[in-house]
Amino acid sequence: MISIGIIGFGRTGSSVCDEVIKDPDLSLSWVLRKNKSEHLFASKKLGHKTDSGKFYSQTEIDADFFSTNKVDLVIDFSNEESANFYYESIIKSGTKIVSAISHYSSGQLLFLKNLSRLNPILYSPNITLGVNWLIVASKILQKIVPNADIEIVEEHFRQKKGVSGTAMKIANHLDLDVNEHINSIRVGGVVGKHEVIFGLPSQTIRLIHESIDRAAFGRGAILGAKWLMSKNTGFYSMEDVLEDKFRTYI
Amino acid sequence: MISIGIIGFGRTGSSVCDEVIKDPDLSLSWVLRKNKSEHLFASKKLGHKTDSGKFYSQTEIDADFFSTNKVDLVIDFSNEESANFYYESIIKSGTKIVSAISHYSSGQLLFLKNLSRLNPILYSPNITLGVNWLIVASKILQKIVPNADIEIVEEHFRQKKGVSGTAMKIANHLDLDVNEHINSIRVGGVVGKHEVIFGLPSQTIRLIHESIDRAAFGRGAILGAKWLMSKNTGFYSMEDVLEDKFRTYI
Amino acid sequence: MISIGIIGFGRTGSSVCDEVIKDPDLSLSWVLRKNKSEHLFASKKLGHKTDSGKFYSQTEIDADFFSTNKVDLVIDFSNEESANFYYESIIKSGTKIVSAISHYSSGQLLFLKNLSRLNPILYSPNITLGVNWLIVASKILQKIVPNADIEIVEEHFRQKKGVSGTAMKIANHLDLDVNEHINSIRVGGVVGKHEVIFGLPSQTIRLIHESIDRAAFGRGAILGAKWLMSKNTGFYSMEDVLEDKFRTYI
Amino acid sequence: MISIGIIGFGRTGSSVCDEVIKDPDLSLSWVLRKNKSEHLFASKKLGHKTDSGKFYSQTEIDADFFSTNKVDLVIDFSNEESANFYYESIIKSGTKIVSAISHYSSGQLLFLKNLSRLNPILYSPNITLGVNWLIVASKILQKIVPNADIEIVEEHFRQKKGVSGTAMKIANHLDLDVNEHINSIRVGGVVGKHEVIFGLPSQTIRLIHESIDRAAFGRGAILGAKWLMSKNTGFYSMEDVLEDKFRTYI
């Protein structure tokens, strides 16, 4: 059993807790959230009958919290400030970290990389298995057919601002100009869709990922967490996890 | 039986001839092509056993050709110059015209509209049934759900220059800014695809047209030709044909 | 303002309430639910600040309820038993009914049809605008191209049993054998998708509807409710509503 | 430069010749076809200006042909009888074979396997790069997410009989019951499409291959031919080629 602590209990964080609770290989020790809750345990708040994931609020966290309440691995779905406040204590207590925060400053990234020399950190803003599988599979296909035309199409709900960060990551991995080869569709009724189109003179190959809810993040974080348990140090991303899976299963 | 003359025997023109020959309601009287052919009849060139579609080259056409070789309707898949050379004689001989030329100047369009007061002309650069059905169906849907987000996606082979004219026509019919709402994908392995996406807060409707060869043009021209036979005068487009079909069948 | 009563406050019913509350043309008078709630008003339960949609539980309903608490129109998302218990009183109180119940017995359908001679009833198991638009648009396209090959593809979450009722309705409207022409895909990660493919010799037209949450039902019910306000008697379905919209907007 | 002989000059065979002629790494030595041609060279028949791919008809082939006109590799797009007539002589002359014949009897397969101990043979009924990439990528994904629901959808032109052999091959590679998990769509206007859908609880991944003409076969055969040049003996399929590419590029 791998013991897990979770930082963040927003819409995604709570969905991740739910996935961790349901996974027979994991035990949820605690959940660190912004404010106090009327429940003692995340499990109860999520409608489970067992007690797991004891709630702590920010004000209850002192210097010793992460060593006193030591877990094997912390999953962070809160925001970028948690890195400043908690990561050094977490890593120094001998705990690994999976972070799915949307954005870190370059200074923070350097800080994380330094910490990861002591204990491993896996960081991926889009941590779904599907998207990262798409990236690795696309990179291999591009090497097999280097002359293919490649276009990325991403569809999201109307309110999403700017080009999808995931689409830009795909483009970067394929050495495509993000201004030229990403096509962004914004309409109501779409949760999130990424498509990579490979065009050859007489055939096309399309890789399409669609997610319908946040549970996809939780499952991705769990896949990453289990994989990270075999590492002692190092700074990784979900592409590393998937590349490793490709290597294992080919 | 409707007697047909065809102008143009390029890749699309010859495909149109083939469709006309196969249609039991039509008889192909003659085909006007640029150069002499080794065959007397288009039907023979296309591998049919019967004699139909007698070939004439440009140099054989004099002022009286269209009255001497009078047909009910001329289908034009050649180029914009045919309008200057032949249309007045055709219309004045009492023959109707279906034109699928890609582009006319504004002067030519005025000229065609004037001629159409004598005998009807149907003009559509993209004359496939599918695309024009898409336009009419999309216009109705937009009126039912005026707040929907609408995006157009068009995919074509890599070499196609600029935004698809058909996509621009769809955008114009839906009052969408062509610079904002058309997404153009250019990759090998795609013949031609147009998609209109309607996004509502919790559902999407997609209308997708794909063509795989030029026969789609021939069948569209025939549908238009048969419809035009019931008209005495007027300047029409394929959207008019399809709107009329919608009215008939709703 | 149209005054609305809603029967049923399950997952779909509560989503419908939410849509009715947000619609400026409608006022939600009451909501009839199975059990008592800790809230007095549906609006409060749904997080709105205003008071609308007073909750009543089944035990509070007597013979006079629907005349004492008269509304213009009742929307029913509960279950088939509500028809037996309430519809006669509703109709006789001079109120119209929109029902989105999944299934009625043939006896119940006869009963509804009889009632609808006094006041109009609109009944559709799948009441989304999108699906019903698809049906009407497909019927017209089939009449325009009677020789097209038509196939229906429906994708739903793994647990859905049997062929989608909506797909069968589409097949019936297009006179297609449901055993031959419906292709059912059951996989995780899909909410609900219906696709009608029209294949012609050199082109295809696809109509695709996807919904991502239950709000699509509420919006469909509202569209139907507003339309039904112009009727005095009669038994209608959402296809009738959409056909009428097509007639208006073509 | 790899010297190539081609057996078969039907619609697919001639497309393959064209691809071989255009490839700078290959030289087309001869083409074996059923009947005499009015042209001396396949290149001329295909509109190229150079002389390559000298035509031979079946009656011109004697026991010594393949050693007298020795090439590095023979590509066979004819029919299953060529294996009986020619393969032994080809292999014994020290030449490798790529065969894309649709079907061999089990006896023939045994015969080919025996021959391949002398010189390597690559045999794949569907030899496109795209489909075989799909198979290998799908197999890896299935191992990463063993609990995913997997469905195969194949779309082909109306006249295609039975379930697509390629779809059955995909199903076999993924250990799926071909009667349960293949969905076959037959409509006009579709050339050929294979889709593998992976459904997870909150996301889907789709791999889609579409081909628009036979050149896809030629390019696949060439990819296989180049790969086979590095082998001395053995019986291979295109999946082996692609698996090897995955291993190289991961």
C-alpha cells in the first residue's frame, strides 16, 4: 500500500481524492485544504463510508507537519503557492511529489529541479494518461514519417481563453510552430478535445483525445504516482512516464 | 428526356459527362472541348458502348452552332471565358444554362443576370448537393438557435491555396466573420471536407460533408439542371435549389 | 411570462428547474418532488438567491392542488406513474403538459391522447433540441436523395443497456430496419452521441449530435413548452416542434 | 540503390510501380504482368520520361528468368498463384520478397515460411503504414490501460462484402472477439476508414486511419522493402516492421 497525501480540494482535487480512495493499492492519509470543513474526512465529504483522508486546513500546518504525518507521496492539485510553502518540507521528510499545477514561474521550476535531487518530483500541468499517450505516440509516428503534414486541432468550451496549453505542449514536442499548426475551436457543449492529424499523400492518421470530466486527472496522477514510487531522485513529467510504458510494452 | 450540351472536358467536365450519360432522364447531345479528340463521341472516350456526346472543338463553333445544335440545357464546367464567347448565343437560342465555373468577374455576373431575364441560369462554384444541403440546413438551425457558437472547419489537400471558397460561402450565409470562424487544415491524404459545428451550452450539432471524387460535381449539376427545367427565367444558385427541396419535403 | 410547474426533482429534473429559473420568459411556480426537502424553494437548493419553485412532496398533493396552484404549463421529468396520478387533474385545470418520461404503456399513451383533446400535451422521451433537429433534417435529406445509403451510429457509456431508444426513433423516422442499420458502441468516457451517415457514390454527409450533460434536456423542454403555448389542443412530439421551426425558417 | 522487380500491374500494382519509380533509393528493373503491353517500360505507361520497369508477360518467364534478371527484392501485388509459380525460383536466386496478396491457403503459408529460411519474406495483406502503425500503437495502449473498453469501427464503400480483413486483424491483435467488437459501416462515398476507440471512465482515445487511394499500398510496400533489406532470413509482417520502428524511435 502506498500512503498518499493530497494538497488541494477544489473541483479537481476532490475528484482526485475520490479516485485515490477507490484505488485498492493506495491509502489516502490526509488532505490539505484552504478552509475548515464540516467533515473530518475527505472520504465522508465524498460520500464514502470509510474514514480516510483526514482534513487539515492551512492554518494547522506547521514546520513538522509533513514529517509527523509522513506519507509516501504527495499529490498537489492546489495552486502554485503550495510549492513555496510546503515542497521543501515534503521532500526533506523523505516524501515524493506529483504536481499537476497549471503554471510555475521559471524560478519555481529551478527550485523544484533542485529539490528533486533529494527525492523525485513528477510535474505535469495536463496529467491525463490520454493526452500524454497521444504525445508519445505522435512523436514516434513523426519519426517514422518525417515528411508528414501535421496539424493540431483543439476544441474547448467557449469561455476558455487563449490557445490550450496542452495543444502548445503537443506542438513543442513535435517541433511545430504553435502559431501555424494549432487550430483552436471554441464552442459551447465541448468539454475538451485534442486531435493530432498526420497527413501523408494518400492516407491520414488521426489521434484524438477527449475527456468528459475531471476524474481523468485523478487517474493520471495515480498512474504517475505509482510509477514515481520506483524512482529515488529526479525531475519527471508524464511524457517520461508514458515513454517508459512504451519501452516496457513494445 | 432532357437534351444536354456540355462545355468543358477536363477532369471534372469528363466526370460530369459520365454522370449525364448514365442518367436515364438525360440525353447528352454534344460536348464542346478545347482541342480535337481522337474519338467522335464523349461516350466512347469514357468507355461506354453507345454513341452520345458528339465532340466539337472551339474552332468548329460558329454563330449558329447553338441554334443548329439546340439542346434544352447547357452545363458549363470549362472556364470563365466561355461566358463571354457562348452564353449570349446559348440563351438566345432558347437554352437554359447551369454553370459551375469557379469565378466570374463582377461584370460577368451582371452580364449573366441580364441574360437570365430571357432564359434561366443556375450558377454555383461548388455545385455538390452535399455542400449546398449543409448550407441550407445550417441556416435553418442558426435561426432556431440564434445564440449558438458556430465554427467552420475545412480540410483539404496540402497544396490548396488560401481559405476554401466553399467555407467562405458557408460563413457568408451564416453571417460569420470569415477571418474569425473558419479553421483551415491543410494536410496530405484529404480530398475535401467541410464541417459546421454548432455549440450550445450542453450539446453540439455537427454537419460534415466529405467528397472523394469529382463525380459529386456531376451529380450536383444534374440535380440543378433538372430543377432548372421548371423555370422560365431568373438567376439562381444551388442554395435556391436546395431551399426549394426543403420547402417541398418539410 | 409563462408560469411553470415541474414534476420530478431527480438529476434531470433539477437540471430542468435550473434552466427554467434562468429563463427570463418563464417563472417557476412550484416543484413537485417525492420527498420533503430541507429547502422551501428549488431555487435555493440550486444555489440561486431568489425564491422560486416552491417544493411540494407527493403527500401534500390533493384533488385541488393543480387548480389552486394553477400554472400555464407543467413539465414532467419524474416517472410514468405521474401520468396516472396527476395528468387528468392538470389538464382539467386548464394547464398544458410537456412530458419527457422515458416510457409509457400503450394504455397510458391512449389516455394521454384522449386528455390532449382538452388541453395540449407534448410528449418526447428524448426532448433535446439537437436530436430532434437531426431527425427532421435527416428526413428531408432522405427525401432529396432517396437512394443514399443511411447508417446510424450511437455511442454511449459502457453501462447503457440495449440499443439507444433515440437511435431507434431515428431509424423509425427514416424507415430503416433497426437491426440492420444501427451500430451501437459502448465504451467508457462517452456521454451520448448519435450520428446519421448519408453515403452517396462520391460524397458523404454526416449529422452528429453529442450531449455532455442533462441541461440539454431542460433547454429542449423549454423550447417545447414555449411552442406548446400557442396550441389549444392536440398530442405532439418534439419532431412536430422542430418541423414547425423548419417550416417557419426555410 | 535497391533494385526492385514487381509482379502485378493491376490498379494497385501500377500504383506501386509509380511509387517505386519516384523513390530515389530504388530502381525498378522489371515488371511482370499478365498480358503484353503496347509499352516496353512501366515508366512510359505511367507517364514518366525515363525508361524503367521493363515489361515481361507471363509467357516470357522461364526457369532462369529470376537469376538472369536478378534483383534485390521482388514486390508482389498480383494474386495468390504467383507464389506457386515463381517464389521458389525468386528465393533461390538470392532475392527477397514483399508480398501484399490478399489471401494464401494454409498450405501456401507453410510453403512461404519454409522458403523464408533461405531468404526473407515479408507478407501483409494490408501493407499500408497507417493501419500497421495503428495496430502497434493500439497494442501498446491496451497494455497500459488493460481495463479500457475497446471497439473497432470500419467504414467502407457499399459494395465491400463481409467484415474488413484489416479490422479482423486489428481485433485479433487486441484479443477482441471479432463478432462482438467490430462495427462495420457500408455506405457510398467512403474509400476506407478504420477506427479503434479506447474508452476509459472519463476519457476516450481514438486512433483513426483513412486512405483515399492505392498509393498508400505502394508506400507501405516500399517501407517494408527497405526494412527487409537488413534481414537475411525469416518470415515477417508489416506489424514486425512497425514494432521495430517503435523500438528504434521510442
